[in-house]
Amino acid sequence: MKILPVNLNMFSAVNNNRNCYKTPHIKMSFNGGDSFSRTNSFVDEQISQLENDVNNKVLPYREEHREEFIALGKIGYDSQEKLKLVRAYETELMNKKFDANETGTFKNASQNARIYEQYNRNIKEFERNEQFVQEHPQYASSELLQAIEKGREKVYRDSEEFEKLKPHYEKFQEIQEQMDDELSDVSSAALPEFHEKIKQLDMQNKTAAVLFLVSGYTDVQEIKKETGDIIQEYKENKVSYDILKRLEKVNYKIQKFEEDDKTSVLESIDNFLEENKNSEAAELTKDEIHQTYKTLLENTDEIILKYTGEMTAYNEVNPVKISPRIMDRTFKSQEKTNKIINELILKEKEKYYNCSYE
């Protein structure tokens, strides 16, 4: 499917040779009935002329090119809906990969590794805090040093039990790395032909949007709406200086609309429509999008299942279980110790900053 490149220079005539249309300034006065009548009469003439200009200079353009605008809108809408479908599938695929290690069967199969990981994470937090205090003696109060020394035994307690899980953790890391490598290959970008079709579809959508924007169709709609609003307010006897200003503004839009040379734009639209006249049956169909991502999602599930099986098999050959009582006791001790130290560090920081400020 060929996508027509849009040369925005061809629209340069839009910005040239514009003369500002100005409605004669009318000083409104409501002190005398005759003055009010003359003002009403002038606005009547202006609105009548405005309706005439809209009906004879603006709306005919939209009606003359209605079929082209409809066809352009359909192509833009069709490509937009396909791209929305692609983005939805890409999000689903990304989430499935991201959640592979955190949910479902693989997480259950790697429980021993995660227990060991949590145990060591708590130790590392304690060691980071201890090192921080050593490197920043201004925070090393006797209370904080005492908490660190007192908590050391609690943080490292039952290490011999948790070390039994280290082989499981090492195996988990090995399997996880292999799984992540395989999952990274499951991607639309790894399908060159399909990926190129998505790029072409995106370009088709952007081109249709630009052509529609510069086609003059939106100008017609804005002029028509503004004219309708002015007429409706005038019928409701809302005569004010604001109406005169709005009349001047919409008349300027009409003059600008007339002066814009749309020949190049219309020619580009016709060429684009010819190149994309079968957009519904384009190279990238919704069915192909559905089928391609269905396969990618299934491949992702198969990879996760394969490595879940490997982790499960390792657990069966190397059974290890730590007492839930020991695990609960150790984790609670670690977390309590780290919490106390973190709070004391924060307390000493605030004390130091307050003293420095004073």
C-alpha cells in the first residue's frame, strides 16, 4: 500500500495576499429610538449579507467536494481504529511479559527463591544504613549506634536456615534470565513485514489527518456554526456591540476562505484517495492484527509455561522447606530493626539540619 507524502509547502499560498476585511465601525446608542432603529437596520443588512455569503461562497465548496471529504474521513477513521487495536494489543502483550515473574504459576514455582531474596534484601537494607552512619559521623548518636549493634544479631539470625535456599535462588535467576531473553523476542518488531505494515498504517492516518485539516472543511463548519449562533442571538433581540465584532470576525473568515487557493489541496486529496481507495481491504486488516497478536500472546504463555516447568522440576529434585515459624520470626525481627534504625537516622538528620539552620 503506497502512502502519499504530504508536502506542506504546496499549501503556502494559504498564507499569502490576505487583506483584512473590516466592517465599518458603528457607534451604538440606545438613548434615542431613531438611533436604535438605524443600528438595527444596519445589523439586518449585515446579517442578510452574511447569510448570502455563507450560502453562495462557503457552503457550495463543502457540497461540491462532499464525496471526497467523506472518503477521506473514512480512511482516517479506519486507520485510527486499526491503530487503536494495535496499541491495545501492545499494552496487553507488555503487561503479560511484565507480570510473568510476579504473578501466576512461575511465581508459585519460585517461592523458595523469593524467600531467600527477601531475607537478603532486609540484610542489605541494614548494611546500607550501617555504612551510611559510618560515612556520616554527624548522625552517629549513641542511641543510633546502640540500635545498630543491638539489631545486628536480629538481622542475621537463622542465616543457616535461609542459606539452604541459596541454590534455589541461583537457579531461579538463571531461569528468569533465560525466560526474559525469550520473551523479549516475542514482539511485533520482530516481524519485519507486519511491523512495516503498522508503520505504513500510521503514516496513512497522519496523512489523512493533515489533508483533512488543510482541506477547508473545518473552516466551513466553523463559519456555518458561528453564523448560526449570531443569527439566533439576533432573533432573540440580543443586539450589542459584541454582535458587530463577531460579524466582523466571521466576515474576515469568509474573505480568507475565498482567498485561499485550494487547488493544490484538492489535487493532493484526490491523489491520496486514489492511492488508498481500498483502505478497508488494505494490506493490514483487522483480522491480521487479531491473528498476529493472538499468536504473540500464545507464544508468551508457552514460554512462561516452559520455564515454570523447569523451576517446578528443580524444586521436586531439590526439596527444601523452612519452618514457617522461623521465617515469620526472622522477617519480623529484620523489619522491626530496620524500621527503628531508619527512624533514628531521620531523627538525627532533622536535629542536625535544625542546628545548622539556627
